[in-house]
Amino acid sequence: MAQAQAQAQSEPRLRPADGTVPGPPAALLRHAALFLPDAVPRRSRIAFWSPAGEELPDPADLPGLPDLVREALGTVHPAGNSLRTRTVPSLVLPLAAALPLLVAAPHRPAAHPATRAWGTAARQALALVARGRLLPGLTPEGVDAWRVGPLDGEDIAYLRAVAAALPYEGHAAPLPGRRPLLLPEPEALVRAFLDAVADTLPRTPAAPVAAGRPFASVEPQQVPGLREWAAQVAAGADAGVGISLRLDLSSYRLFDTEEDTARDTRQGAGRDARQDAAEVRRAGAAVVQVHSLADPTLVADAGALWAGTATDRFGPRARVDAVLALRRAGRVWPPLLRLLDQPVPEALALSDPELEDLLGVAATRLAAAGVGVHWPRDLARTLSASAVVRSTAPGSATDGTAFFDAAGLFAFSWELALGGDRLTPGEMDALAQAHRPVVRLRDQWVRVDPDLVRKARKRELGLLDPVDALAAVLTGEAEVEGEPVPAVAVGALAALRDRLTGELAPLPQPPGLRATLRDYQARGLAWLDLMTSLGLGGCLADDMGLGKTVTLIALHLHRARPEPTLVICPASLLGNWQREIERFAPGVAVRRFHGAGRSLEGLSGGFVLTTYGTMRASASRLAGQEWGMVVADEAQHIKNPHSATARALRTIGAPARVALTGTPVENNLSELWALLDWTTPGLLGPLTAFRARHARPVEHQQEEDGGNEAAVARLAALVRPFLLRRKKSDPGIAPELPPKTETDHPVSLTREQASLYQAAVDEAMAVIEASEGIERRGMIMKLLASLKQICNHPAQYLKEERPRIAHRSGKLALLDELLDTIVSEGGSVLVFTQYVTMARILERHLAARGIPAQLLHGGTPVARREELVDRFQDGEVPVFLLSLKAAGTGLNLTRAGHVIHYDRWWNPAVEEQATDRAYRIGQTQPVQVHRIIAEGTVEDRIAEMLEAKRALAEAVLGSGETALTELTDRELADLVSLRRRS
């Protein structure tokens, strides 16, 4: 495989005279290629034929191949136990013209197997030519012909592998003039093909000086007088030998004696044969081996070659070639030149520095020069060092409670291992005393790096604080003197790591949970329970719509703490949290800590819901309350660690902290630090250190397009136990094709909306109660329209021409939250409203916020309508605002993974038709449907009817608001009155 890759990388590109690269016609490659050798190799050809009798393409339809001709081809086919001849049509190309086609064939799945096999052979031939593996030769008729050679062992093995894979269709032309019929041997045919390519490519017909020159001219040159010269050149190359070195440590000593040291000092650099012989006994030797270049399996010691016992196997020139090979190797590693002074260059005595060099960089240089170095089988090269982290405190706990507040530091020291087994202190002491590059350890020879000896001598690396200790064992890497080194944990720290990174044990269904958790939600619950029980906190960063809220509710029920759980969320999500708790955990107390009358008196478990703004203003009161858990929903609100919100949140203590967000990182990794430093204070160290060690390497490399993979992997290993991130596209998260999740989002009215709503109800009910008949029905319809417009935005109801948009609508605040999350995740969304006026307000608002959006309504021309749809489907605009009547049917908008109903059309079928613009055939991603409902209003009441009595609602409300005009005054008042939730 390595040989194939090297050949593919070194292939020269074949181009026709005009410089273009012809595209291989698929119609030709799907037929079988057959190599047709010629007496003059460069005149060989490639035939394409169909064993199944399929029609071949017309050469006129392949103008890029002007040399392609149609010929009748004699082929042999297997028929039972015999062979049968048949003449078939074929398309034939000269070898030079066929090479570009063959080279492309291995990458064409539709190509015939025989064509792919010859394409592989063509790639090998090109690689051999590019490596200069060419030898001159003559044909039996005395014609000049290049051939490939010399071939090394890998070349021969590759050739044989290609031949073994060649189907019969690739060598179906019988040998000429042979009876009985004989097919060419695939290996001989592939070798002939390689020679034909070698004879084709060096020719230079464009150079006039080449005309008539042997081995340069395209035309055959009769040069019988060069036969002996070519044979000598080829024999010298093909029959040559190479050398390798075998390390012999049979007499090697473990430690130097004083006598050894004194003798080395006396001898210095001077040596003679007797000193070399003594040194072999003391320090070992490199034994010279000779092997054939033509047959790498033929190997013998140089001593046997010089003794004459191997001459017959290597040929008469073997000694000369071996000396020449030694001389070349000596230029790479000079100690080998000493062998040339010996009568028999059979063994090189090695000094300790030479042995160390040969075990290191010298072996690499020699290998690059074709001289292999072979080690004793029992030489272990697996001695390794790692930095070990262990707690200095006796009886350390295996949980993370107050881990980062621990007063005790962690011991940090080197530990050496042989083949993965740690060395004992005694073995490390012995290693520390070693002064030789190889030692005997545990009944085997061990190569010793001087750096490892230094680590064995000076093992202690100091102390680590808890932050650095945990980072080291989670990432498996620590920094020592500015260099990264492997790090492992032992003892209690290893137990904590195993709990953080091991398999999660499933939990039973929490008591009181009125929901069946999906598999991934159950895994999320188990993970949150592990992190909170360890006192380390965590960030649940699932995509929007995957049920983070219900998972957190399940966690509260599972923990069953007497203290309440505090949930901080955007104001627009207060209603949603209360509804979800009441739905999934009925009977659990819920209190809103929001508004003027907020109070913490008389708390006894359950949930307390508050907003980020209220938390910031009342941080001291909240900090004085004992909490069982604090939850930050849409936790990207604390992504700036220096903001007043983040600082206030840090003052509220709790044994468990959980962050919920679908976008843990929006702009830079400092936001991730802010989240995790709140959930698990101290985890990532100081922000400045985190930026320097983790954030900058990752962000800088991402800007340069490619990424620092080591930095990314290190940061991922560090944060992975503390952040659980699942996306809707992950396998097993949303197995339905595709799933659709519908969510009602109740939002509170702003103070302005509530005032307008109450005034509109009071004024209209006074008139309605005094009216009857068609006038009354008209007044009710007008009231309902007014109330829906107030719920949408005061500017819509007041018909303001240049309105102030922001901070006046609860619905708009939630829409901003939803769009921020969707756009940051790279999603696309449809926003439906039944009012064009409201759609224009949203369009102006999103433009002011810099969110790309486009609007389609009933007045949009047909051509513009199609253009808008195409732009959205092509991903040019992420937010598509649509009026319900104009876009509720007939459009295919499967780019959207989210559908938002900004206001309710009180006929469920109409809403479902609008949703089906995204949730339809062709949709491949999960679809999240969001319905925004003004809490405590007529919208809220209708939503309850649709949820609780859907079948009845469809019958009663089938015509939308019209059915409501028949309600009595009391029923109508109950329907439209503003109800405030405590």
C-alpha cells in the first residue's frame, strides 16, 4: 500500500501537445482493456473490447482520441475445461495515447476490472520512470529498447500483486503461433507492459537532434553492436548487492568499569584491528549483511561472502558491489568507513556514542540511503516517561465536592514504564545510574534515551494546584519546562477522572415526572445527576427543541432536595417555564420572583422563577436564600464575565449549578470560559491563562483555515466532561424522518400592552352588551382583532407610522430570543403572521438588528415571489417573514428547520397548512414549530381550548373567529378578560 501511494504521488502528468488534459471517456473505460505487446516495445498497443458483446462507442464520438481505430481482435474464452477462440470487435490505441486513459481508470467505479488493473500497472510504470528506474537493452532483432530496472523487492511485490488481480479479459489475446492455445502469463505480460511504457516515455520526437539516435529516436534503430554493452550495464544494475547492518549485543555490558573508562581515555580516537576486536567484545558490534537487489530474500553475512560460501548465490561481482555499497553508506555515516581498512569487512566495533547514534538519527539517515539497521529481537524500544499526578492528602475523596477549594496541592513527578508496565523505584534507581545507551532490564535489552535517564535521576517536578492537576489528567498532557508531556493520574484523582469520563449508569424514572424521556434526554439526566452529585456543575448545551427544560425538571425531581431550585431566564420565557413545570411535574410548587410584589417568604422546595434583570437588581436577596440548585437558562446572557449580570449571578451560592444554552459559544471561546467558570468555578483557571493556553491557539489557527488540531483536542478533552452538547443532526437524537416538535411559548404582556388590552376590553364590552344581531357580531370581530394586534405589538394596534419598536412587546422579545439562537446555529426559519402590517414592523426591526430577512405577502408579484423562495431555499437569507394567507399554502420551503407562528390563526388546519411549507416531502431535518401566545389573554384561552379539547375545538372553531361571535356576553367576557398569573 505504501509503495502504491509513493508511486501515485510521483507519477508525471501526461498532457497532449496543446497542454490540455483529456477527460477519460466513460463509455470507453467501461470496456475491458487488453495489452497487445509488440516486437518493438514502444509500438505496443491497448485494445478495448466487450467480453459481454456490448456495442462499442463510435470513434467519431470520441474526438479527443484521434488515434482510436476499430479492429477485429482474436481472443480466447474459457469454455468449461477448455479454451475457445473468438474474433470480436475492438477499439485500439497506441500505448502513448492510451496511458492518460489508463491512469484515470482506477478512480472510475464504472471502469471494467481489467481496465482498472492495467491502470494500476500504468501508475506503477510511470512511478518507476519518474524514479529513474530505466535500463538500456536490445530486442532479439537488435532494436534499441528501454526497459524498467533495477526493481527492488517492493517493486517486484507490487508487480506480482497487479498480475494476480488481472482478470482474464485483460490477457485474453493468445500467444501468436502457439499450439495448443496458450494465454500469456499475467506476470510476464505486466512486466512487458512496464518495459513498453519505459521504452515509450523517454523518446523525444520533437527534438530534431534525436532523429536516428539509439535510445532517443522514436523510430526503431538497429544497433546489434551495442548488445554486449547493454548486457553489461543491465547485469551490473540487476545483479548488484546492497548492505544492511545487524546489531549484535551478545557481549554488551550494562555498566562501565573504571578499567573500561581508563582504557577508553588512553586509546582516544585512535584504533587498530586488535582494539576493534576487543571493543566488539566490550560494546557489541554492527554486523554487515549482504543482500541481492534483484531478490531481497537472498541475504548472507559479509563474512560468509568473503569466505566464498555465498559467492555462487550472489555472482562474481558481489564483493566489489558490497565494498562500493559500504563506501556509499560511509558517506552517510562515517564510522562505517573503518570497515574498508579491514581485510574482511564483516563487523564494526561500536563505541557507546556510536551505538547511541546508530540507535537514533544515524539509523534514519542510513535507511534513507537504502541501508537497513536490524535490532536484536529482545531489544525493547518501548521505555517511556509520563508525568504522574497524585494527591498529597491522605484518604482523598473520589468526588469533586469543593475540589477546586482544596488546600492540599497535587504531587507531580516523572514515572517510567517499559512496554506500558511501570518501573519500580528500584528499577528507576538502577536506570538513573546507567551510563550506557543500552541496558539489560527485566531480561531484555532496553534502549535508553539520555533524556529518560535524566528524568529517572530527577523525578520530582514540583506541586500542581487543583486546576492544573485536573486539566492534566483530563487532557492527558501537562507542560514541563515549556514542553507538553504525557500525564496520568493515580489514586483518588484517577478515580474522579474515571467517574467523569466513564459510562453513565441509567437512572430510574424520577417520581412525579409526567413524561417519558427520550433516550438522549435520559442520558442528559444521568449526566446532570453525576455532575451535580460531584459538586462540579455542568452546562447542558443541546440544540433548541431537544427538551432541556423537561430534562432539568426531571433532575429537580430526582435530586429531591428540600431546598428550592432557582431558575433564571429571559423574561419572555417565564411563562414557558411555569407551564412546563405544571405540565411535567404537577403538584410541584412554582413561584415567580418578578415584578413589584416579588417575595421569597415561606419557600419550601419547588421552583422559583426569575429574570436576569430581576436577579441583577435583587442579587443580595437571592444570595441570602439557601438553594438546592441554581439554573441559568439561555445562559449566553452571562457570556461576558465582566457584565453586571454575570457578576451578580456569581454571588448566589448553591451546591449545584447548571447552565442551559443552545449556543455555548457565539463569538469567541471566552464565552465558554464564562459559562464553565460559573458552573464549576476554577475549572479553566484565570481567564488570561485560559486565553493564552487554549483560546488563542484554537481561534488563531481557525482564522488561518485548518485549525490547530492538538489545541482543539486538548480543549475538547478538558471541557467535554463538563459540557454536554447534542445536535438534532446527531445519530440517535432524532431518529424519525424527520420528527416534528411543536412548542407553545407563553409570554407576558408589557405594561403598555396590558394597559391597552384592558382599555380595549372595557370600552368594547360596554358597546357589545348594548348591541345585538349583525352589529354585535361585527363589534366582537373588531374587538378580537384589536386584542390580537395589541398582543402582537402596540405599534400595530395604534397604527403608528414611524414606531419605536423595541422593548414594547413580550412576543417580540421572545422572537428575538428564538431568532438569535436559530441564526447562531446556522438554521433557517419561517415566521408567519396573519397581518402584513405586523410583518412590516418585524422586517424593520430585524433590519435594525442586522438580521437578514425577507418578506412575502399577498401583494408580492408572482416573479418576485419565486425569487424570494429561491433565495431562501439557496440559503441566502435565514429569516423568511410570511403573511399567513399569502404563504400558508402552495410553497415548498424545506430549507427551514423552524416555523414560528407569531400570532395564532384560530383554525388549527390553517396553522398546520402553514407549518407544512417546511414539514413536507423533501424535508430532511427535524422541524421545530413554535407558537407564541400572549399569556393571560384571549390567545391563551384559545390555546388551552385547542390543547385540552382539540376534537371539540375543531368542530366549534372550524370557521375561526366567526364561531366566537355567537358566545353570550358572559362567555365572551370570560374569554377576553385579562388574567394575571401570580
